[in-house]
Amino acid sequence: MSTDSLDAKAMTIFSEALDQPSDSREAWIKDACGDDTALLARVRALLNADTGHASLLRTGGAATDHQDAPLPERVGAYRITGLIGQGGMGAVYEGHRDTEDFDHVVAIKVVRPGALSDSLVERFQRERRILARLNHPHIARLYDGGQTEDGAPFIVMERVNGMAITDWADERSLARDARLSLFDDLCDAVRHAHQNLIIHRDITPNNVLVTPEGYVKLIDFGIAKPHEDEEETANAINPEMLSYTPGFAAPERATGSGANTLSDIFSLGKILAALLPETMRDRDLDAIIAKSTARDPKDRYPSVDSLLEDVTSYRKGYVVAAREGGTPYRISKYLSRHRIGATATALATLALIGGLITMTALYRSASENRMAADARFDDVRELATFMMFDLYDEMEKVSGNTHAISILADEAQTYLDSLSGDSRASLDVQLEASRGYKRLADILGNPKNANLGRRDEAGEMLEAAYSQAQSLYDSHPDDRQAVRTLGEVAFSLSTHLYVSSDQNQRSHELAEQSAAMYRKLTLLPDAPFDDHRQFVRAKMMSGVPLPWMDKDEEGIAILKDALAAGETLVETYPDEPEAKLLLGSINVEVARALVRRADKEGISSDSLPYWDEAVRLRLESYRDNPENIQPYRSLVTIHYERGAVLRSENRPAEALAEMIRSREIAEELLANDPDDAWLQRMLGGVQDEIAKTLSYEGQHAEAIAAAAKAKRYSLDEFERSPDNFGAKREWAYSLSLYAGIYLKAGKMAEGCALVSQSRQQWNELSEKHSLSDHDIAVSIAELESLEESCAG
């Protein structure tokens, strides 16, 4: 065993031995060391060198050595009211001073007479001098000191009634920002110590206490030293040199090197890592922790100020210096911080596109110079990738940016073609191009998000992206990015085929393939949150088309499995907003599957609890982050579909209230973003349901007026993509709906004309496509019933 590892192991046993009762400590040490005589000798040497290690006398809760010595009545001016902890060196008592002008509870460290050598008496007195120099709200204060009548030195300190910082945060399930707030207070305390030339040397969770009121207190400067007192030799066995808590001390401490401010910064980084479980971290926080805890001291933050500045920047949404991101990272931070509106976003997008045009031209003109061309290639790639991913993600969160997104879409394909068509394109670049085409398809016509309503173009682009992703995966089946890209593109194509063209079987198969890709990634030990999220999402999607294929029970079973997986995901990653959003989506899909089964079997759907949970999760997500409009936006569909269920259960007033709320949200959002084809489509669907509900209630005049308004929205959606199966099917269904409203109102001519138009659309669909079992059992059956009314 090397000297370094021997010292580290000895220090661990030494630290734990101090918590053992003195009469059984030797037996415990022998058992811990086993047959390792060198280790046993090292531990004994540490104990002999200093039987009064500072951890025996922690002001926040010292280890208790079961001795029967009676409590002293007083120490100095303080009445002793209890024992906090006791060890071989002495004890820590709770004291109470109750004079007329001074009334408070304190912790009193008293050293047993004769327990200290002259050097350790000096060390004890040094702690008193150190604490006297520190006056900070987050550092335990020194009140008094002196000697008892029998010559025992003592110091009187602030009594900190608290828990270790990590335990306190975990017990209360604190969110990430609340934990960072605690860390800020700790950094402020350590900064104050460093400004007074004091190094703590043992910053651990047990030495950072949090009071029941949430107040941070740094305790136990017993092994701290002023800079001018650092005189440590590397080879001597000296507990002052090795007095640290394994796992939180800088690696140089185990070799006997002297502590300095960079040692404290390492310990702060370890505290931050312990305070923030991996499920709460992102790339910025990982970078801060990595820089703080770098093995080489020169690679760490140079001061607590610089560490605290990065943490503050993170909390405020600014660039984190440790991340060392490029221009796209800085722009992404700016957009995330400001959530700029539609006009500003359009200008920013135009500026970026202009920059991309310039860089692309320079790249092409430099083709004869390989080195210059490579440099320009990297520039173009960086900006194009940023526009497709970071910029789009930020714009999508804000209502009113569809026009800016359309500018991005119309220009970006040229640059993706340029990148992917380059003969020098690496695997990474080809994968980026495939994901870029998929993202462009989302912008053009993803039926689930804000889009431009260009469904056919979106479908063509997704098919091309899928073909490319499949080919790259076939060539590189063990490359994580190739696996991830195929999973991502397969999922998007599955969603598109399900909504836009009713290709349910292929949609199901693609979703299964996506789930298989992400499952492959989640089995890796370092799989990030997003791979786990995408696996659950793909599993959900594999169940969605099945009820439309007359496989209701199979689909519902898969969706309920996905629901359980989603609940586990939220429990595992409580601070990931996307986990909660996904769980809301799964509840929606379970509810829809139950409604479809109920429609076919003529039974109650039992879906309301799932709709209710979806609303709760969406509202909670939106309240947590009101700058992200997506959860609020999704309430448009949830409210009107929930309303339809309430109508089927003969609760018309509640149903109408749900649908009107849906319409209000859609109109509010559409006023900010009139180019959003998804919102236009949803508003048409809401108007359909309102008209249908009014008709059921016999409010025929109001129903006809609502149907006329709904027809305008539905016709606009159909005319945007008249040859698209999904758009044509929705139009055929709407025509049948309006026909029924007119017929119930006694307006036979208008109603029967609409019946005829609906029949024409359904016939055209059936000539080119196979209609789903649901369409035949429900939509066509309803149309035939209307035709009978017109024939009679």
C-alpha cells in the first residue's frame, strides 16, 4: 500500500474511532484494521499524537463518550444546563447566562485538565483567537473564554441547534434553487474567513449546520489556521496536517501538503456536489463542480468570490465561466433570460441568418484553402446547429414567435444541405444534419407543436431524416449519438404518421423502434435524464395508435405501463420539469384510449380522473415556470376533450364551461401568435365541440351560430393541406358534425347539403386509404344515420 493510500485509510479509521467510547476504542480499532499491522500502527500514532481531535468537540453536536462524570454547576459566568457531547479531551456543555443584561444559551468547550500538551493548549487558544477575528452572521460566534478554577481552558460559543446542510435539504425535499441559496450563504461565510486570512481546513456537511429556521452556520474552526501559521512538514505524523474528513478534503491533503484557500474551495465543490444530487444538475452545474474540485489546485477557482460569481450567474440565467461555451451558448442564455417577444426574436433570427449567409459564403470561397475551409466549416456548423436547436427551443417557449420560426425554417434547409453534402462531413455532422431535418419538419408541420401547417413537406422531410438516421445507425450501431438520433427521428415520424395520415400500424412500429433505441441507452450506467424521458415517451407513443387498430385492451395496457414508468420518472427526477410534463401527456393519452373504447362499446369511459390529473400537472408546471408557455398551451386540448366526456355523462353545463375555457385560452394565445397553425386547428376543434354541445341541449340558434364560426376555422385548416389525409379526414368529420346540428334545428336543406359534402370527402378518402375501425364504427355510422334522416 502506498504512503498516500495508507494515510487516507488511517485517517478514515482515525476519524471514526473518535466517535467510539473510550473504554472500547482500542478493540474497535484492532477490529477495523484487521491483519494490517502498518495500518494499525498508523492509526495508533494519530491517536497518540492528538487525543483531542477537534471532531470530539463539535459545537453542533459532539460525539458522546459514555462517562459518568457529573455535570459542573457553572463554567465562568454560565450555568451548565446539559451535556452536548463528551470525549477523551473534554466535553461540550450547554450553558445559560441569565444576568439582568445578558440572557442566552451557549455551547461551552471545556478541556479536561492535563489532557493537552503545551502545543495543543496553544492550538486551543488559537481557535479562540481565530474566532475572535471572525464576525459574520453565518459563522458560529465566539462570546467568551478563559480557565476554570481547576485550570481547564474553555471557550464559550454560539449554541447552534441545527442539522447538517445536506440532511436539512434532503429532509425538506428542497428544490434546486433553495439548495443553491444555502450554498451561497456558506460561500459568503468562507469568503469572510479567507478575507481575514483564515483557512477552515475541514468544511464538511457536519460542520455546516442549518437551523430549523433555515439559517446556515459554519462551525468548528478548531483545526483552522491563519496563513502565517502554516508550517507543516510532509513526512511528520501530525493530526493538524491530516485533520480532515475523507471525501471532502482536497487530494493534496492526503499527501501531507499544507492547506490553503484552494483546499477550502475543493471542499466547497464537494459540498455542492453532495447538496445537489445528479438528478438536479445540468451541464452548467456539473462544470461548476468540476472546476471547484479539480485535482490540480491551479485548475480550481482562484477564490471563493469567483466560485460564488459563477453560482450567482447560473441562478440568474447568465453565462457560467466554468462552462466555457461559445457564442451559441451565450445567445441561448440571453434568450432564456429575457424571453424576448416576437418582433425582437424575428430581428435576432434575421441577424443570425445574415451571419450564417456570410459565413457560408466565406466557407465556399475558401474551398481551395483546406485549412481556411475547415475553419469556416466549423463556424457554419456551430451557428446552423444553434439555430436548429438552442434558438428554436427558446422561441417555442414564447407565444408569438411562429413568424420568426418560419423565417428560420425557410432559410435553414439550405445550410443543412450544404453541411450534409460536404464530402468531408464526419459522422457527427451527418447525425446533426439528420436531427436538423427532423427539427425542420417539426417547424413546418409537427401536429403536436406550434407549426406552419405545411404537413406534406414535414412528412417528406421526416421520411428523408429517418432514412438517413437508419443508414447511419446500421453503419454505427454502437455509437450513442447514432442510436439516439434514430430514436429521436423514429419518434417524430411515428407521431406525424399517426396524426397526419392515420398510418397507425407503421406509427406503432416506429414508436416501438424508438423505444428500443432509448432502452438501449438507458441500460448504460451513465444514461442522462433525457434518455430515460425519451424511452418513457416512446413507450407511451407505441400504445397510442392501438385503439384505432381495434386493439383497445393492448393499447390501454401499454399506456398504463407507461403511466407507471412516468410516475417513477417524476419521483426519480423531481426537479426536472420535463418529467412532470411527460406524466401529464401520458394521463391524456390514457384518457383518450379509454374514451375510444367507451365510444365503441357504449359504456362509461372512466376517464375523468386522468383528465383531472393532466390538468393538475399542466397548471402546476406552468405555475412553476410561467415563462414556458407550453404547459398552458396544452390546456386547449385537455379542457375541450374533458368537456366532451362530461357531455357524454349528461353534464352539459360543466361540459360547456370546459369548452369555453378551452376557447378562451386558444384565442388568448392566437392573438399573440396568429401564424400558429396548431392553435388555429385546435380552435376549430373547440368551436366544433361547443356547437355540438349547444345542439344537444336544444339551443339550436346558438348552436348554428357556433357551427358557422367553427366551419371557418375548419375550412382554413383543410385548404392549407387539401391533399393531406389527416386534414381531409378532419374536414369530413366536421362537415358531418355541422350537418347534424342543422338537421336537429329543423334546417333540412342546409343540413342535407352538408351530409352530401361529408359523404364526398369520406368516399375520396376511402378510395386512397384504408379507413380505421374507429372511423367505420363511429364516423361512418353517424354519417349513415344522417343520410337516413335526409332520405326520409
